[in-house]
Amino acid sequence: MFGDDVDTDQMAPFATLTSGWDEIKKAMFPERRDFVDSVQPGDIIVAGRNWGCGSSREHAPENLKKLGVSAVLAESFARIYFRNCIAIAFPNAACPGITQAVDARDEVELDLETGIVKNLTRSRQLRANPYTKEMLDIVAEGGLMNRLAAQIAASNR
């Protein structure tokens, strides 16, 4: 669980952009040093408003994906961060009311197609902004570059 206005420098500190993964992990979330060590593959981050504000670097969602985070559910996202997430096939969904409906360690499930978010621990359900067909296609194909390559290959047949 994170609050409002978590910027991309927390997820991808500028000084580590050309560093190895071990160094990057040590520098991530300097205000929450416990996070990187405690996150488990498949975990979902729940956050407040304006998640991913700051710079436009794709490193921020890439680093979360490398940590094994399966998705981010937030009250709202910075636009360029959200766009980067689609481009690299990293599920993120804006879900109004999510910070009130979930506590740390609750088991949460996200259906990108319908926008349904289930808090399995509390038997609660919310609706996130569902992905469009185009967004779902990009994610299903592993990211924007893969999608474009497939389209180019199909047009050359």
C-alpha cells in the first residue's frame, strides 16, 4: 500500500538508470526500504492518487515488473506513466475507492477486461476503468513493440 503522489524517481532513481539490477533494487523506494525486500511475485500494489508522477521514463514500470509485481491499482495515475505501462504490458488500473477498500496483505484480484477488482479477503468488489480492446491486445501480445511487429509481419504477407 502506498499513498498519493508516488513519483517515478522512487521506482527508478535517476542515478541508477544505467546500473545493474542489484544496484537498482537497493536504491528503489528510499522512503520505504522494506518494500523491495518484502514484495513477492504476483503482488499487487495499491496506491492513492497520481501514482507515477514525475519523469516519463519507462524504467519505473519496468522495475516494478522485474520485481514481480503483477499490477498496480491506484486511485489515479500520471498519464505518461500509465501509457508506459501499456507499452510494456504491465497491468495498471485506475480504481476509485481502492485505498478505502483494501488493507495491506488483503488478497486482491484484477480482471483487466471487465475492470472488476475483487478484494477476496473482505468479499468486496469495485470497478476499475476497464482496458479498451486495443489496450488488451497490446498487453496480450507482450507490449507495444511486439504488437507493432506482429502488425508489420501480417501486412507483409
